[in-house]
Amino acid sequence: MELKMHYADYLKLDSILDAQQLRSDELNAHAHDEMLFIIIHQAYELWFKQLLYELDSIMTIFRKPALNDDSPELQTIVHRLNRSNTILKLLVQQIEVMETMSPMDFLDFRDMLRPASGFQSWQFKLLEAKLGLKYEQRHGEAHYISQLRDAEIRIIKAAESGKSLLELVNSWLERMPFLKDNDFWPGYRQLYLESLSEVEKGHAALFDTVFSEENGNYPCSLSPAACRAGLFIMIYPGYPILQLPYQLLNQLLEMDEQLSTWRYRHMHMVQRTIGTRIGTGGSAGRDYLQGTLDKHFIFHDIAKLTSFLIERKKLPKLDKHMERRLGFASE
Ligand code: HEM
């Protein structure tokens, strides 16, 4: 006998649609906008779940020792990063819906929530940790330990101590084969130095610090070998074998941009709604959020590589051997 699946059962709609219990109703002080407030947070949490799901699958592929640069797997990574960024754009837009709630509407139920706060969104903190945000880098790091449940802290700590997406990308870049045993870098370095204006001459030392193993103590989330590979990909994105790696790096930068856009929009919404009052989670509110906006970039060292680009017309001509490896020259 055919077993028919019903829409409501498949989606577990009974549980989902029964999950909006207004605190203001429990306290016999119905506040109309609390429904919007709950639903919008729930929608965010569902999307966070999807983002974590995509991220886990991406990291699983990256962990394979032999990820091939023109394999379907790299395509899958780029595709899923692109999807994640599309979701993040939606999350930024959703702030507009939240902003239809006025400060007075929020005051009708705000005190009833304390000390609950988006600050306790462990999925958001987990997302940041898996991407590569370390505990010491967090603005007001001790705060999250005081706000989350033990089981949630354990999950985030496990992500912080495991390899993050940023670290996996670093290892993948380090493995890039083309740049071993060739004399590309001394020539490129010379052309870069010639491209600097008088006021930028200090960049010469920075170039050596970022790209040379001899300057081991420079604080950078990417190793010199990974930086060299990253820059090479940015210089020559048109070569067939570098097209997907270039898209991948771009998607990572896009992710930082979308996350920081969300932080910025959320911070302004908070300022418009509660001014300079402390958050329901007990943080300094707007100022705390400004700190996370300034400090929680994950892929900023990849973004900084663009400081070392030179004009296309001045680029060194690649030798035949290299061109063949990158997929343009014929035998
Ligand atoms: C009027 C609406 C909102 C207000 C007034 C508000 C306010 C705040 C404040 C003041 C904080 C700082 C922590 C604290 O002390 O509470 C915070 C953090 C946070 N909020 Fe909101 N929020 C609102 C809507 C949202 C929505 C719709 C989301 C979606 C999930 C959200 C997610 C978060 C997250 C993830 C954090 C932690 C950010 C971090 O630690 O970097 N908030 N919020």
C-alpha cells in the first residue's frame, strides 16, 4: 500500500507553528509586535542552521588530503559558499522587517524578555568559530561564557579548538603546486617595488614580511606560502586552473562583507530602538556591537593581499612551462 506523505507532516508544521508563545500573553499584557519579534528570530535561527549545514559540508571536503583544484569538489565548495552568501544577503534584508517595529512597540514587551538576548544565539557564535574566529579575538570574549549554557559552550569550544575554515583554506593554499621551484617571486617583488609611490615605500618591508618565511613572527592568519598562492590566484584569475580558486577566495571575502553588513545594520537598528541603553543580555548594547563589527572579520588577511597587486600591463610574462600547467598553452 502506498504511504502518502502529507505536507504538514513532512515539514513538522505542528511543532513549528506551535512554537510562538508570546511572553506578553503569559503575563496577561498582550504586546502586538512580540509575534514579529519571535518569528523573525526563529527564521534567523533556521537560516543559521542551514548555514552551519553548508559550512560543515564544505569543511568536510576541505579536510580531504587530495582536494584537486579542477575537480568537481572545488566546484561544490564554491557553489555552497555562494549559496551561503545568498542566505546572508537575505539575513541582512530581514533587518528591514524588524525595523518596522518602533521603539515604543518594543518597550511594550522588552522587559519581559530579560535576560534573554540574541547574544545567547549559540548557533551564531558557532558559525563565527567554525569560520575561524578564535576566542581571544572576540570582543568582550568572557561575555559569551557567562551567557551560554554549558552544553552550548562545549560545542563552541570544540569548534574553536578544531581546524576552522580559515585554517583549512590556509592548508589548501599551501598545497598549491605551481609556485614551488620557480623564480616568479623575485621578479614579481622587483616589479611591485617599482610600482610603489614615494609615500608607499614602507610597503617594501611589508611585502617581505608577508611573503617570506624568514619573517616568522609576523601576525597573520595565513602562512607566507599560503599568501603567495593567494596572491598568485588574484593576479592570474583568468587561467583555467585558477578560475575556481579565484571564485573561492572571492566568496570568502563576500562572506566577511555580508556578515559585517549584518552586524552594521543590526547595530544601527539597536541604536534606533534602544539608544544607548544596555542590552537585555547585559552588554553595553550598541558599543559592544560596534566592537564586534570592528574586530570580527575572519578573512581580512586574504583581503589585504590586494595591497600587493600590480597593474596588468606590468605583470611578468609566465614561461611556457607555467602556462601549460595553468591550462592555456598547447604543447
Ligand atoms: C529590535 C530588535 C533587536 C534589538 C533591540 C537587539 C539588541 C541586541 C543587543 C543590545 C545585543 C547585544 C547583546 C545584549 O546585551 O543583549 C544583541 C546581540 C545580538 N543580537 Fe540582537 N537585537 C534585535 C534583533 C535581533 C535579531 C532579529 C537577531 C537575529 C537573530 C538578533 C541577533 C543578535 C545576535 C546574534 C547577537 C550577538 C551578536 C554578537 O555577539 O556579535 N538580534 N542584540
